[in-house]
Amino acid sequence: MVAITEQRSLAKSIDAEITYPTSDGEPLAETQEHIWAILTTLSIFSQYLTGKQAVVFANQFFYYIEKKPMARVAPDVMVVFDIPVKLYGNYKLWEGQQTPAIIFEMTSAGTKETDWNFKKMLYEQLGVKEYWMFDPYGDWIAEQLRGYRLSDEGLYRPITDNCSEVLQLRFQAEGYLIGIYRLDNNQKLLTPDELLLASQEATKQAKEANKQAQEAEQRAQVEKARADRLAEKLRQLGVESTDNDVETIL
């Protein structure tokens, strides 16, 4: 019993020494276009999924084999459903017990082999329902955007309509960003820049409407003052007046 206890203690000690870093010190992405594509997609997905039990990760380590910290990838954007909604330093599959439902890689000529071969095969084997690659420069994906969905046989098949069953969204390449639209009403989910412009325009319109309302109120007050003065003059002249009389004279 003593020997077994010592072995278990040693195993726990070894496990405790295993670390799962949250960063490898590498830059977020190759170019500013790739960075904006990542951050914009992260922002839109986070806003869209607000109130749902879903967490959006961006360029964070995804560990998929326990006790093997080198078995990891850092998807540019991924969504995991049915886990506690909080901030994560990384995501460990054996702790969350939920495979990411959808993963995006912002790809380039330099990452083509990894994104097309290793990651595509890995995500397929792990059971990630949808895998999307977005090439902002069109370096190797002429149409810029390419998606795959897991079939009943557990194999990735091309998505031909650019629609995500997982998120109920439609994607399309718009410059170096991904345009994202709801499937239920085709409404575009705005980027942070577009939200800012929309907010500024709404503020401008509200100010203009308020200005017009104030001007209308001022005109009404001026007209009322004129009517009151005229009515007073008529009374001084001994003429009985009605509102219709005043309006006719005015």
C-alpha cells in the first residue's frame, strides 16, 4: 500500500508540474489586414452571441490532449458552446468537455500548408463542425473565403453557399474583412467601425430632429404671441373676437 500511495503521489506531482502557457510570444498575425480580420470577426461574433452560452476565442491556445502541452493550436477565431461564459487564458478540451463548433483561420501563402493540411485534418478528427479559411489578400484562395462542414461520415465537405449552420449566418468576402449577415432577415452585423458611424449618424439625426422641434415650438410661440396681441387690440376697440376671427386676420 505504501508503494502504491507513493506512486500516486509522484504521478500527482508530475501532473502538477505540467504547465499550459497562454502565449508563445509570437505576433498576433502577419499583417494589419489579418489582425483587423481577426479582431473584427471576434467583435461581431461576441456581439451576436451575447446572452447565449457561448465563448468566442481569438488567437488563444487550444489544448486538445491532456498532459501533452505541445498538442496545441491557436485558432484565429473559434466558438465553443455550452461552457461557462467567462474570460479564458486558453481552452483545454478535457476541461471544457466541448469541441469548438466553428473555427476560422485567417490564412495566407505563408500559412497555407498548415491551414490546408495539418489544421484541416486536425479539426476534422476532433469533430469541429465547421472550418473556415479567409484569405484577405487572395494569396491562394481566389475567392478569399472557403468553408467546410463535417458530414455524417465525419469528413469535411465544401460549403457551397457560404452559410454557417452552426451560427445561422452567411459570410462573404468584403475587401480584407468578412461581411457577416443573419440568415433569418439578411441583416448585416456591423463592424465596430460601422457601429460607430451608425451611432454618430443616429446622434446627428436626433440632434437635427430636436433642433427642428425646438424651431417649430419657437414658431408656435411667436404665432401665439401675435394672436394674443391682436386679440387684445380688438378688445380695446370693443370688438368681440373669436379664435377663428384672429386666425382669419392673421
